[in-house]
Amino acid sequence: MADAPAQHPAPSTATVADVMHPPVTTVAQNDHLAAAAYLMKRAGATALIVTQEPTGQPIGILTEADVSHAVADGKNPNDVRIYQLMTARPTVVNTMTSIRDAAKVMTNGRFRHLPVTGDTGLVGIVDITDVCRALLETDVSEVAAAAEDPPSGP
């Protein structure tokens, strides 16, 4: 029997912390692209956060699109280093960022992934699917609530 989908809080209270994926898979900027591709496959991830050693602070992001483009361009994954392909200084959100604000950041920046930081540093990653799913679920919840409590009037 399949698990029921997670229920998210109402849009006014739903935050990135409600939908993010912890723990996030990270990689060092000097690692080879082949290692990154292996990590993505093993973790089922579509993006890796590149972290600064030893602080663990996010300094970049490497996506499956970056890997695909490198391979399509004929680059050898065993020769290419992550720092050569990553997007440096990625836009990050914190755990208290609302789902709607995260959607705006993603739309305005044309991002599919956002690193999530908290009091302890990097705590997760949120992707466009997570954000869209949460927004759709809250929209459905709002419609259902409105149907249960129709407006009164003459």
C-alpha cells in the first residue's frame, strides 16, 4: 500500500523547511566530474551543493544539466574538476523562507534548485518540484476549505 502524500501547511505558514530534502549531498570543488555524477546517481539527486572545506559553507552548485552539457561537449568526466563547471555563489534561502517566496526566487533567477541554510549552516536543498507540489497542495486545500464553507449572502 502506498504512503499518503505529505500534507503541507497553508501557504501563509508553509516554509522551505517543510519541503526541503535533508541531508543534502555535497561535493568538494576539486573533485572530478565523474565523482559528482556517481554521487548524483547514488543519492538520486539532480543537484549537488559544492561546499568550502572545512567550513561546509555552500560556495557553488552543480546540476545534472551541468554534467550533461560537459559530456555533450566531449569533456572527459575524469579530467574535469567541479569548480570548472559549477555555478559559484548560488542563491540560498533559509529554512524560514516561505514556499511562495522560494517560488519567486526560483522564477526570477530561473533556478531549479536552492540550497537551504539554517542556524548550523547548510541543512538541505529544495527543488522546483518540491515547491510546485507544495503550492498545488495548498491550492487544493484552499479550494476544499472554500467548498466546505460557502459564502453566505442574499
